[in-house]
Amino acid sequence: MFLLGLGLSFAISTITASNHRLSLQSDGTVTLTFIFLMISIIMSLVLAFLFQFRITKVHGVALLCLYACFIVSVAICTIIS
């Protein structure tokens, strides 16, 4: 759902822009968010394949730990910059 909302908002912004281009200001948190998103997607695909496409408590705990690492990383990145 998050990706749909993110893509839709970017599409609307691009369509309504006069030159049909969208400029983004990149900082450390954007890069960090993308990295954690890719880790989450790859980890979910691997775990789903390993557990025969059944979502288990291991998968849930792994995602919660990844989310906790993400929150701490963003907090540190925000404090540093």
C-alpha cells in the first residue's frame, strides 16, 4: 500500500509540474530508506521461499527487528546531519 501511495503522489506531482519533471532533494535518510526497503523486500522473498510461502513468526520477528534497526539508523542520521 505504501508503494502505491508513494508512486501515485509522484505521478500526480510530475503531471502537474509545468516541465513534467520532478526534482527531489536527496539526503541520507532517502538513501537509507531505499536501502532498508530493498533489504525488506529481498528478505521477505527469501523467507517466503524458504518457508514454502507461509508467513511465520520468524518472518514477523525479522521484519520487526529490521524496522527497529531502520528507526535507530534514521535517528542517528538525523542527529548527525
